[in-house]
Amino acid sequence: MKKLALALFILTSLSALETSDKLFECTEIFKARKSELLIELERIDEQKQSLSALKTATEELLKKKEAKISQDEKVIGGKLSEISSKEESIKKMLQKNEEVLKEIKNAKMNKTTETFAKMKAANAASVLSEMEPEEAAKILSLLKPATVGTILSKMEAKKASNLTLLLAK
């Protein structure tokens, strides 16, 4: 019986020793895996910090760009306002210049008309016959009807007819 108890004790000891070896082996595997996971966790944390820094830098850059765009829009708005103001000023000057030019043309036409009114009908008819019909009609339209009739009577019939049609328009 002692032998049997001794054999049972040895077998139990061997089994416990084997179980202890397996537990030690599992513990070592868990320790190795734990250190791998800690290294991976550090790497993830570094990436998270890098990503956070990149996000902050991007947001700052975006704010700077938005501020620059806003400033540029203000400058452009000012320039556009200045251009509009100058354009309006130019339009007013152009209108004044056109009015002055019209006055000058009227003054010239009145002088020309006065000149033709003072000329003899035959001489006026001769000069007007050589002019472009539209210009001759403008001059005749400013003369008194009696003077126009006298001048037209001294012209060649075809020319007088054309001028009469232009005066009727």
C-alpha cells in the first residue's frame, strides 16, 4: 500500500509539475502578447497625436486662407466701387462732350446756313449740287422756304428733285 500511495503521490506530483509548466508557458505567451499590444498601443497613440497636430495645422491654415480671401474680397469690392465711380464719371464727361460737340456742329451748320443764305441763288445752287445730297439737304432744311425755293429753281431738275425728296423726310 505504501508503494501504491508513493506511486500515486509521484504521479500526482508529475501531473502538477506538468500543469505548472503549461501555466508558466501560457503566462510567458500572455506576457509576450501584452508587450506586443503595448507597442501597438504606443504606435496608435503616436499616430493619433500626429493626426491631431495635422488637423490643428490644417484648421489654422484654413483660417488664414479664409482671412486672406475675406481681405481680398474687401480689396476687390473697393476696386469695383472705384471702377464704378470712374465709369459713372466717364459717362457724365462723355455726355457733356457729346452735348458740346452737338452745339459745335449746330453752330457750324448755322454759320454755313448763314453763308448760303447770303449767297446768290445761282451760286448756292451750284455749290449745293456738288455736295453729297444728305449734307446739301441738311443745309437747305435750315434755310427759309423762300430761299430754298429760289436755290432749287436754279439747280438741275434731277438734283433739285432728289434734294426735295430728302427734305420731305
